[in-house]
Amino acid sequence: MLKIGEFSKLSHLTVKALRFYEKKGLLIPETVDEWTGYRFYETRQLEDAAKIKAYRQLDLSIDEIKAIMSGADAKVIFAEKAVALQSQREEIDVRLSIIKSILEDVNMKYQVTVKEIPSAIVYYAETTLEKYSDAMQFIPMCGEECRKLNPDLKCTNPPYEFCEYLDGEYRETNIRIRHSEAVEKTGRESELIKFREIPVTKVLSIFHKGAYEQIGEAYAFIMKYAEDNGYKPAGLARECYIDGIWNKESVDEWLTEIQLPIE
Amino acid sequence: MLKIGEFSKLSHLTVKALRFYEKKGLLIPETVDEWTGYRFYETRQLEDAAKIKAYRQLDLSIDEIKAIMSGADAKVIFAEKAVALQSQREEIDVRLSIIKSILEDVNMKYQVTVKEIPSAIVYYAETTLEKYSDAMQFIPMCGEECRKLNPDLKCTNPPYEFCEYLDGEYRETNIRIRHSEAVEKTGRESELIKFREIPVTKVLSIFHKGAYEQIGEAYAFIMKYAEDNGYKPAGLARECYIDGIWNKESVDEWLTEIQLPIE
DNA sequence: TTAGAGCATACCCTAAGGGGAGAGTCAATA
DNA sequence: TATTGACTCTCCCCTTAGGGTATGCTCTAA
């Protein structure tokens, strides 16, 4: 019969942990003095204690250990744990690779995040622009046309509006673009305006601040980032307009998000 | 001016997280309505939100992010984080290798744990045994001799008593052993009895239940385990007697721990 | 008999939010 | 104008695996 302190020294589990394990029903002292509440353990229980300690060192949770100790199939639990550990390992690898690229890169101008974009209904319109700045006429025009077709149709709040560049390559002229904007439901279509539902999408996202002249850098950055860190592009990048000439006077305050679908 | 829900959708941070970040002083809404308490954010703050989200995805803590955002040297923090992640990775690798060996091994008879043995003062005595069972005379004899030399010297509670086999190899006869037992302080020595302090030691530990005939299996197991999982033995294994003929009648209840110093 | 060590319970703490209750606010509709 | 439903607020409890501390009881040796 060992008092808790003695058992603690033999098992190399702290007294706190032993009391905690009792509370969780994992390792119950052989007897408990009815009057004083003193816990008494048997040397025999050192084996269970060792098991518990070994399993904790493998990072099994108390509940998992309890399951194993009460006869559950240990193989299954270990196999599950191995899978979980493996995916933890992969996550860590991704983080390490990102940190490494941050440390190497002198300019940490862009921060990349992974996001999940919920599904949405959008109206969209495609066209070919002679030059980029023509988008500034085209986009409001789409909005007007859509409102004309569907006077009661409302955009989402907050708005979600983006352009995709349909040419595979960079062009200075004759640029094919598709403009989309999220709305509450589908509506009447026209030659120009169509509706579709975009599915839930995982994206890499960065924000670009300032004028559009340097936005090419942002594209280059996110593409390189995806390649360096093992993300596979799964669609056209979306250029989302958050702040621009329509609400901010100073060009420095313009804000654009670039979302690159992945997986 | 965006309400918290709108900002949440744009930043892909939950409302809960945004309120939490405000509480922690990480991301303060641009204005807070004095009467209603409503938080209002600016689109400009999306950049900070993206940064925070990116850093959280790298598993930086709130405090680390706060340090970076308020101008601390990000390189240092990232470098530290990289080191931490690397060691996490190594831990996971060890666990995976152990789980793999458990899954492969049909007999999960032994559970190995890593322990830290605190330092202790021991008396010790060496001898050559003709056969193993002679230890049953030798060990109590050491105890008596020590008590004769040092009548007031007490053993630790709980006791810590072990044998080391000094021959590098397994022998059936002429076995050189050293027996040690932890005591409270040093004392008078004799030809047979010496004192020394054993330092803090990291060990692999397993428990062997039952008679000593099969204890060889346990040694084989722990040695293979050490090799398989990259632990380097750093000394002689200690055979610690917990339960035996002196306090348990049934052989099945005898309990011995084997501790293999590592690193 | 008394001091000191050991043991008991009980409460609070961790990191990063999640979940929910109860109450106030806002905007659109009847 | 009144109401309804969607948002928002604060406050409190919950998560893991125990650690720290306070207060009081018990045991053991001098």
C-alpha cells in the first residue's frame, strides 16, 4: 500500500496528475481511506501507470487511453492516431516552408492567407476590352443592365464583386474578361448578363494596395507562392474590388484582393 | 464603415475572433458607437486582418503577432518559430515511429516510457555471482553490512534499489554485478560498501511482471526499442526490484522495472 | 506534545476562441 | 407607425491536461 507521494515517485507521474486521472476514471487508487480521504495504491498499479505514461507520451488523449484500457481495439486507435499525426506533420511542413520563404524574401510586402469562399449566386458578363482602363466603364454598365432586367434584385451585403482574366497570358490589349457580382438570387438573363452559382472555393488570398499599375507584382507573387508551397491552382484568379475610385479619392487607399482558387 | 458581420465576411474571420482580437488589443475597430457599443471597421483594416489571419495560419500566438504588428523584428520571431516547428516535427516523427512499431508488433506486452530519474545518493557493492540466484543472498547481505557500518542511515522512501550487470555480455555463471540502494546521505564505507551520487538520468523504462527467468525478453525488447526509435544507450541498464519474494508470495505478482539510461 | 512533512479539497489559471442566454439595435415591411 | 427578423451587444461557461496556491487535516518522528 503506497501513499500518493510514494506512488508518484515510483511511477514518475505527478501527484496532481494522479488525482486528475482518478477524477477522470483512468487510474483509481486501490483503496481510499474512508475517514481521511487518503489514496492508497498497490505496486501492481505501477504497470497501469506506466501504460498511461507511455500512451500520454504518444499524445493520446485521456479518453483514448481510457478506451484502450477498458478493452477497446488498440490497433484502431493507434491507426487513427497515426493518421492524425501524419497530417499534423504535413501541416507543420507547410508552415515551415512558408516561414522559410518569408525569411528568405527580403520584401514581405504581401501576406498570403488560405480562405474558404462560401458559395454564392452571381450575375456575370464577358467582354473584350481594348485596354484595362475600359473596365471602369464596362463594370458599372453591367450593373445597370442587370438592374434594368431585374429591378428588385439585390446585391449581397457586403458586396462580392470580381473580375477574371480569361486569356491565359498577359495582354496589353484585347483583354478578355469576365465580371461577376454576387446577388441574392437568380433573375432574368440577357445577351450580356447571365447567372450562375459559384461553389464553395478554397483560395489563396492577398491584398493589393494602391493603383492598378503594380497589380502584376501581386499576381506574380501569389503564383510563385503557390508553386513554392505546393498549392495547385484550380481555376482563374479573381480580382476583387474593395476600395477604388468610386469611394476613395486617394489612389493610395485603393484596395484590391486577389483570390487564387486552389486544390 | 463596416459592421462587424460585414467585416467578418470580408476578412473571413469569425465575429467571435474579431471581438477576441479587440479584447487582446490586436485589432481595434476604427470606431465604436458610444451608445450602442457597435463596432465599426474600415476596409483599410482588411490588410491588418489578412496579416493576422496569415500569421495565425503559421501558428504564431496572439502575443507574437502583436509584437510583430507593433514593430518588433519579425525575422527573429519567425526564426524562433521555425525552430519550434522543427522540434515539434521531430517529436511527431518519434511518435509515429513508435506507433508504427506498436502496430507491427503483434505482442504489445511491454510499454516503454521515457522518464527522468532524479539524482540520489546510493551505497553500492560489487561482486561476482556464481549463479543468478545467489543474488538473493548477496543483496540482503549488503543491506546488513551497510546498516552495521551506519546504524542511523536510512533508505529513501519509497526505496530505490537496483542491480547493474557489469559484464558486457550475457553469462550463465561468473556474473559481475553491482547492487545499489538509495539512502538519505553518505556514510562510512568499507571494503565492500561504497557511496556515490548518481546524477539525474533520462531513461527508457519498462516493467517486467513475473519470475526472473523471462527477464531476458524484456532486455531484448528495450534494446531493440531504443535502436528502432533512435535512442542512444548511455550507460548500464538498471534492474529495479519493486515486488519480489520478500513481499509477495505468488511469483506472478513479482514486479521488476528495467531502466535503460539514454542520451 | 509539537513541528514539519504529506495529504485533502477547492478555487483559479492556461490559448484561442466556440456556444449560448438575454437584451438592445437596425432596417425593411405591413 | 408598429412589428418582425436579422444583427449586435455583454456576460458566462466550456474545451485539454493538468499547474499553482490557499486553507485545513493527518501522520510521523523527535
